Amino acid sequence: MNTANTTQSLDTLGHKLGEAALTLLVRLYPEVRQATTTQLDAACAAMRARSRSVIDELIDDARAAPGVAHFAFQSAALSLAHEGIRVLQEAQK
């Protein structure tokens, strides 16, 4: 696989993972609707900061067990959503 395709694939994976994580954040933590813009920005920043390690783990898991890659994706999305929820909960204390 060439570098351009790899980069495009990782970008696509990142976007889909981000969408899934944000969807989960809203579904699992409805209090997000009362968060301020600053709190939302902090939650997104925490999710972005965690994304590299989560994506690396997702890729490793998918390579090790391709038949259950969808579970690895779901786990990654949950990990990112949890990070955002953690930050929002901390901000509301």
C-alpha cells in the first residue's frame, strides 16, 4: 500500500471513529447538552489526545483478529467517548 492510500485510509478511519465516539458520548452522557462550549472543547481535546493510542490499538487488534475488527472499532469508539465523558464529569464537579 502506498503512502497516499495509507494516509487516506487512516484519515477515513479517524473520521469514522470520531463520529462514532461523539455519537456514543451523546447517547451515554445526555448531560453533555448542558455543557458549556469550553467544556465541550476540553472533552474533544481529551478525545483527540487519546486518539492516537486508541487507533494504534485498534489497528493492532484488527490485524491480530480480522474477524472481530468491528468489535475492536466499537471498543475504540467507547474508549474515546469515555475519555470525553470523564472530562465533562470532572468539569461539572
